[in-house]
Amino acid sequence: MGIYVIRVPDIGEGIAEVELVSWHVQPGDSVTEDQHLADVMTDKATVEVPSPMHGRVLSLGGSPGQVMAVGAELVRLEVDGEGNTSESGAHQAPAATHPVAQAAAPAPAAPVPAPAAAAAVDAPRTAPVPVRGGAASRAPAAARKEGERPLASPAVRRRALDLGVDLRRVHGSGPAGRIEHHDLDAWAAGGGQAQAGGGSQYVERHGEEQVPVIGLRRKIAQKMQEAKRRIPHFSYVEEVDVTELEQLRQRLNQIHGAARGKLTLLPFLARAMVLALRDFPQINARYDDEAGQVTRHEAVHLGIATQTDTGLMVPVLRHAEALDLWACAAGIARVADAARTGRAPREELSGSTITLTSLGALGGIASTPVINHPEVAIVGVNRMVERPMLRGGQVVARQLMNLSSSFDHRVVDGMDAARFIQAVRALLETPALLFVE
């Protein structure tokens, strides 16, 4: 038997370190070639690390949330044959082991992982590890410890709440014990329905929960903190009458929806932004505050703020200025879906020049969106409502919607921000102008 060391892969683009997000194996597990071992995160994307060969897991090289250098030891396998290290399985002391694994398989004291330089020296003896960005088969779920918060997506949590199911009592079959929809189905089929109306609702509760800020949530926290620390935000809110626009949208969907796809409000707003930005190049820009330089862009690479199960991401619709309404709608849907399913390539997660954000039906009356650093502006869409208005001395029902936008006051003056949003408003309130060059 030999020892095969799998190291943190070189993902490219000059990335020197990654954050370990989650494990999908534990010491003692048998793994097969191409089996999903771990998730690691760069500044731009989450990447899956598969096993390059068959073997048995001896030790894991870190804990979720730990930042690891490229080339650091990630997983140590016992394999048939020689392996890729001179150490034999009989004399090998495992590397630092994930805390959950220590309870399942106690190991001798762990040596400190080798520094990046030492890892680089050993690299020629280590076969490259392929990485993937898509879905993979999952290892069996580990049992939750007593008092541990169950893992589940927001959709599963909402459904459990509707069913009156206590997720702490449901076995999760997903990675790391994650509860899936079919686990709820199995719970209900097994007669384990929680008492939706039973028990007292008026009891004291004293539980506490410590939630580590790791993975995408840590990246979001760092990004938002950096944006608010560096950028002096100011916000501008304007009401827009979208009655004619909404009538046009519905009419276009009736005529072309079956053949060309349904249009939402977002591609119209994207088109209005593209046209308005021609007169306000200082808003379609990125500010390098360390170099003291603003780069204005002719291309509109539109960031689409997208809510995912793990947090907010901003995939990029490139060259929105070159897309008609249907191509823009298809592009927005594509990049948003890729972000939600974890399939967005790294090049589609950076490089935006201005961002569009919308909370849809939850949009509220107004908001103060945070600028996506190093951009200098973000346009937010609030909820559309029908309200009475005076037009020609008559009270009529109109479809109204607020635009809530934020700007970098170092680069964009208040007057220019107001004029830009008024230009967008004029285009939306007279939608025929969206088609006039």
C-alpha cells in the first residue's frame, strides 16, 4: 500500500490561496476516481475538487472556513501501489484532521501543514488534480451531532414551516447531512408529521446558535464591508409611471412570447440604462481608488444581482448594449440561473461596469443598494403597484414603480445622478423611445 497526497489545486488566474468551504468525505471513507471530495472557494467562484484515483481517506488537511495556500495538503489517501510520496502507510502520521472526523476516527497528533514553498518543492511528485464547477455525486451524509443546526435550503425551510415539520428531527441525505425535499417526503410518508397546531406556542425559548461566517457568506461580508468603507455612497429615489411600458410588455408577450420567450421588466430597464449611459459615461465606470484612476467604458457589462441559496452573487451580462430585448431577457435568465445552480464560469462573475438589482415583488417602496465595488453606480428596482393619479384633472389608476439607485460621490455628482435617472425614467415612461436610435 502507498500514500497519495492530494494538494490544493492551482485554479489559475494568479490565485494563491482558496477558502475550504466543505468536505464531502471523512477519514476512513473509501473513494473512487472522480468522486467529489471538497468544495473550495476563490474570490470569484466555488470549485469542486474530485479525487484523481481510488483509495481510502487517511486524513483531511483543514476545516471549513480555513484559508489554504495553493499546493497545501488537502487530502491524504491510502492507495494500492506506490502512491506519490515516499512515506509508507504504516509509518504515516495523518495531517490536521477535520474536527468532525476526529470524533469518528481518532488519530495521532497532527503535524503542521507544509508551507507553500515546501509544497512547491514536492509538487513535481504530485499528479495534477482536476477541478469542476458543476454538480457531482455526493458522498453519504454524516449524522448530525446533538444540538447541531440542520442544513437546508431556504425553499426546504419554508416548506418544512408550512408542513409544521421540525427539521431537527429529519435525517438529511444530502452532502454534510443537508436536508432535501425528498427527505421531507420520506418523513411525511413514515408517519413523522410534526404537530402543525399542537403544543403550546407560548413557551420560553433559550436556545442560541453560533453560525460561522464562511464560504460565500464570508466573501459577501468582505465585499460589502469593503464597498461601504471605500465608497461614499449617496442614494437617489425616483417614481416612474410604467403603465404604458407594462401594456407594451404584455402585448409583446402575447404576440411573440411563444416563439421568442416571455419578457419581464428587467430587459426594458437594461435597455433604458444602456441608452441613458451614452450621455453619462462617468456612471458606466470603474474607479481604481488606489491608482487614483477612473476607467470609463463604452461597453455596458451589466451586473445582475442574483439571490442564491448560499447568498447574493452578481453574474455579468456582457455587452448589454449589443442585445435586443429578447436576447437581453435570455441573457439575464441564463447568467442568473448559472449563478443559482453554481455553474457560472469565473469570467462571468467579474468585470461588470454597472449593476442592476431587483427584489421583485418584495421590492418595497424604496431601498439604498450597496455599490458593487469598484463600480460607481447601482440601479435598484422596487415593487410595482397600482395607485390613483391625477391626469388631466381626472383620477385614474396607474402602474407606478420606484427606482432606488446609489452612486459613488467621489466620481458622480448629485446633479449628474439625478439627470441620469431622469433620462432612464423618460425612456421607461415613453417606451417607444427604447427603439429609437
